[in-house]
Amino acid sequence: MDIEGKTIWQLACGDTDRNYADVCLKWDVILNGPGYAGKWHKCEEQLRNDGWTSKKLSDLRRFAEDIKDGDIVVLRLGTKKVMGVGVVVGGYDWSNIFSDVDGWNLQHFRRVKWYWRGGDQVPDLATYAMKLGDTTQKLDSKKVEVTNWLRGLSIPQSEIDRDLVQLPQESSKPVTIEQVSEYLFDSGVSSNSVETLVTEIDELVQIAKWYNKERENSPSESETVSYLVVPLLRALGWTHQKMAIEWHNVDIALFSSLPRSPETTSVVVEAKKKGNSCLMAKSQAETYAKDKTNCTRLIVTDGLRYGVYVRNGAEFDLLAYLNLTAMKDGYPIYDDCKGAKEALQAMMPEFNG
């Protein structure tokens, strides 16, 4: 790869607990946040008033103003993993389609034509081949291991000539708890059950706000399961008898009938501590579901966000995604992924796909 005279940027795509490399590579973008306050630089005053540091604001400024068309981007995870290499196309932009990327609001974006995608073949670089810290950084000229590796990359002409992936349209809308209630009632859920669920969701949102204010007391995985996940599952209709915690290495197993057994396991729930990726937990949940032939659903969660996967032959496909603190009716960046109403319905015991 020809890198002579080119400005090279290293862009972080999360960390080992939560990364969004797949979204960047799928849609030919690099992302940055927080993006809830709107486009740069109109968002600057609000972010500063909200307590974001000057360091973070400088990071957003570099992302929006300093990166230029034609610059090279190295998409990094940690300090040794390169997830992708590409070239910037065009200028800075902002879009609400990236308002919830596995829990992060990353509406600041730029288009990048990815020439190389790492997948499972990430280079074996030294642990500190790249710098930790800000999302957006120029690649240090002293990081010769990375630049030498870039020079050795062979880029197919087809990748250079291809068109950018077309971004999905922003078609999703916020969902109110009243809309959730009406949807579930129209689907046959009793009014008493809907009322119980609404009350529980209200309480969980309040707990979430408290956790966010008490960051030094962020819940452990066990506390996440006990205080956030189990109460929601109970409100959705799962009884104690048909719900086992830490059962055969599964965080929570849900059963279609008794007795509890691998054959009667209908749902595997994989929980992470609040704030960690939930969607990244899919592969672990699939591992636990392999020997459970009647398992038709996977639920991955951090207690506030839920991804619901349904069996499709030997695979599990993402059906719906739910963020209790910011419910929406769909997520175009995850293809045909549905939103809060369908996610809650799909987590109920009687759901049959």
C-alpha cells in the first residue's frame, strides 16, 4: 500500500468490552461521540455545559475538522489489533442512524472506503504498536511497526475501484411506553400483564438513572442480573420455576416446560455488566445453546439493552433490539432489526416466532 506523503490516522472503535468495528466496516464509516447534542461545532457549548472535558471536545474537533479527504485510516481495537484500513472519502457529517450503536451514541461520522478488513486475520503487532487514549489520533511517525505493515499490504484493485456502501435511510422513530402498551395489548397480552410490565420498566429506568449518577458504584454482572434482568423477565411472564440462574454455565436459562433440562431449554440469556456490550455476547450465548436442540431464542443484555436472536436453521439472527432508556421502533444499521415493541414481545414465554 502506498502511504508515502499521506496523513495516517488511528481511529478507535471501542474496546475489548464493547466495540463497534463491525458497524464501521459494514457501512464504510468511522464514528465518534457523544453525538446526542447535534452536529459539530454547534454541539460544543452544550457538551461543555454537560461536563464533557476539553480533551473530548478536542477529539471531536480533530475528527470533524482535521481529517481530510484522501487521508488513510487505521481502525484500531486496543493497541495491537487493526480491524480495518481505508481511505477517507469526502467530509465530516452527522446522522441519527448511529444514535445507538450497541449503547453508544456515535452520530458524528465520516465515510471511509475500507481497502482491508481484518476479520479474524488481524495482524500480530506488538502490544503498544498504537497509542491508547483519544478516539481520533494521528499515527505516531515513530510507530514504524504499523507503517511497515501498511506498506506491505496488498490491496486488490477491486477494493480501490468499488463504490461506497450506501447508508441506510433514517427511518426509525422514538417509541413511548404507551405505544409499547398498546402494541402488546393488541397482540393478546392481558391488561394486567401490560400494567405490570410498564410499572417494572419505569422502575428499571429510574434505577438506571441512579446508576449513571453513582458511577463509582456501577453494578457487577451478578448485580446486573439480580436487579435489572430478572425483574424484567419476571414482569414479562417468566415464573421462578421456569427460570434458572447460573444453570450449567448459562447466566439465565428459560424453560418451555418442567422439569428443567437441556431438552426443555427454550431461551439462553447471556448477561454482561451494565455498560458492556450486549451484542458482542452473541457468540458466547450460541456456544451455550449448541447442545440444547429446542432452544429457539438467545437474549443478550447488559440489564438495560437487550438483543433478541431467533433460530434460523443452525444460526441465530438478530430479530429485535431494545434500549429501555431510549426506546426506538427499529435500527437500520442492523439491517431489518426491529425495535422495542417487538423485542419485549419476543422475550415473553408464549412467543413462538
